[in-house]
Amino acid sequence: MAAEGAKRHDVVIVGAGPGGYVAAVRGAQLGLDVALVEKEPVLGGTCVRVGCIPSKALLESSFLYQEARSAFAAHGLKSQVDLDLAAMHARREKVVKQNTDGVAFLMKKNGVTVYRGTGRLEAGRRVVVAGDEPVTLEADHVVLATGSVVADLPGVAVDGETVVTSTEALTFAEVPERLVVIGAGYIGLELGSVWARLGSKVTVLEYLDRILPGMDLETAKEAQKALRRQGLEFRLGAKVTGVEVDGGVAAVQVEGADPVEADKVLVCVGRKPNTRGLGLEELGVELDERGRVKVDAGYATSVPGVHAIGDLIPGPMLAHKASEDGVALMELIAGVGSGSVDHSLVPGVVYTEPEVATVGATEEQLAERGVPYRKGVFPFSANGRARALGHTDGRVKVLAHAETDRVLGVHAIGPRAGELIAEAVIAMTFHASAEDLGRTIFAHPTLSEAVKEAALAVDGRAIHS
């Protein structure tokens, strides 16, 4: 029975990040009446507002600053470059606004109704929106797409000033003289790189004995070497037990070692599903042991008519994965698609310099599973385009099944690796062999030739190495 005064839609999506807004567009394209609920003043979610997009803007600006200071002379370009951090931040803000405005335009273009406020589930497939104009929404399908939030580190209190998260680390008004980054994952290495390029002494503390947990170990070690050459200091096997702040100076406590002093401490120990305040427990939506929403193969939760996608459910916590989840779910609801997203083929990219990109199984995973494999490796130092760019660090690794030759994983570290990995994803999506990839014609001179050569190297047939 409809609630009095409730507004009805075919689908109500809670959360306007890359999962939610992309799902809204696809649903509208399929003829569904879609509503989108968002508590933030602008659309786009963490990724667009305070994550992927602003961090990439700063990475690009800081990279150009570093290039101008250390590499331009080799190109015959000689000039003095000074840092204007305020202008750099202004550009970051402009890039973010262009993207958030773009999302708003897409909602208007596709006829998606946007409600501003905090959405909370109630029985009967209802969403109560608390905001300046409270409203109750009803729908045949409710989609939870509220993403993730920064994970806490026991014993470390974030104050938003000296001890910060990635959100505050995007907006430092001054370059910190000393920056400690707790956690050597994607976010920590990217933001650590930004501030190291701009002049900060960066120390990365990682609990594990390696950086980039979950990535191909050999590739991660190459990344660590490259970043160390750029001035980042790594202390692995470092268990942080607390941070004491006195007079704006932080002392990071490390078990069994002397404290590490810093002007800023960036806590980057992962993210967790953003389920707080959604009313899941009261409605009976089941969660797993890691706080993720339990769903079946069709994104359905334990409550009929309620679905979840993106960072709320198992799988890589990446924007593009959330978007694909959203598209698949809308096509299932509309009855036009299979609703299948292969999470084993979600690429991951670390936008440091050199970039690190990966898709599929790592050597460690294949060995653990007992899968026979061969590998081919090709260095960017042997690639003509990389030499012309002046960026020859890194290599591409192709892992193929030893018996069938099917490509099982591709791991790259080098210039524009984040763009190159798409070739591997396409190849693996269509079950290509290393032979298929190696016999594909690549333009010359391009960085992508390194992928072809690595595929040829699986069978010992690389031409240029």
C-alpha cells in the first residue's frame, strides 16, 4: 500500500557516485522512471568530488612541475619554474567542477529526478529522504550505491588538520616539510607522490613487508624502486600504534622503533562500505563478516526489491567496477541483459610515475592455485616511443597458461600503463591467447608495442629484446 504523499518511481537509487549516477543514466536509457538521492551538494560521489578526479588533477600538475625542474633541460627547454600552489588548487577545483557539472547535466538530459538529502530505507521499498525538503519515495526497485568511506586505524585519531585522510590531503594550503603516509596502497602512494614532487620529505609506513598489497609482487617491487629514486622513503613491516600531536607536530608511534616526526600524517589504510544510517539492520538487510552487503548474482539483497552495487558489495573497490555493476543491474531490471560483470577482469591502476596497471591473476595467485603458466616480459627501455618520451622505467609482463596459451594476467609498470592495460582487458575478455596478442598489429612507434612484445616473449619470440 502506497504511503500517503509518497512519490513513486520505477527505480530509486541512493548515492550519486560512479555506481549510482551511471546506473541512473542506463536505467533512463532503458525507459525506466529513475530517481537519484544524494546528500552532498553536488553529484559525482567520492570519486569525482574528493577522490579519483581531484587526485589525478594534482598528480598531473605535480608531474609537470617535476618535469619542468628536472627533465625539460634535456629537451632543450631552459627556464625557471616556481610553484604557485594556490593556482594548482584552483585548477584542481575547476576540473572537479567540470565533472560534477557534467554529472548534473547527464541527469537532466536523461530525465532522472534528483532528490537532495540523506536517504534511509523503510519497509515496503520506501526511501525516506531527510533534507531541506523531506520526501518519501516508493519504487519497485531500490538500489543502494552509497560507496565506501575511509577505514579507521586503531589508536590513530584523525583531526583533519595534522592527522588527515585523503580528503584533507588534497587541499593542503602549504607543502608540508615532512609528510608521513600510513599505508602503501593506491591512495597513499599517489598522494605521497604528489607532495614529494612538490618538495615534501615523504615517509611511507606499511604494516606488510611489501607495497601495493594484492598486486603482482615483482611489479610492486619495481614500483618501490622507482618511487624510492624519486625520494620517497619506505619503512615496511612497520606497525603504527598511535600518533601524538604537540604544537602542530606529529610523532607517529611505531612498534619496536623510534617515533617518526611529521608536519602532516596521512592515514591511508583502506576503505570500508558506507552502510551507516541506511537503516539496513532495522530492515533486515544482511551483511557479511566484513560489513559488505550480501547480494546474489543479480545484485539482490536479502530484502525483496532492494539491491546493492559498487563498494557496498564484494569485489574491487574501484569506480569503474561500480559503474559496470550499475549498468548490469539496470539491464537486469529492464530485462535486456545478462547482468554479468566479471570481477576478475576489473583492471587496477596506480597513477604514480611510472604508472602501475594490472588485470587478471598474479604470479603468486597462479602458483597458489597450481595453474601452470609461462610469462613474457618486455622492458620499456627497449621501446622507441618510451625513449622519445624520456620515460623508460618499467616493463610489461604477460602471464599465459602453459598448455592453452590463454592470457591469464597482465601487469605493467611504465609510462601511460593505465591506458595500455585496456588492451589486455579486451584481449582477456575475449579469451585471447598470448599468440593472438603477439600477432596483433600495433602502430609504431607506440608504447603499446610493449604489450605485443611481452606477449611474443611468452614463447621467446620478442623482437626488440
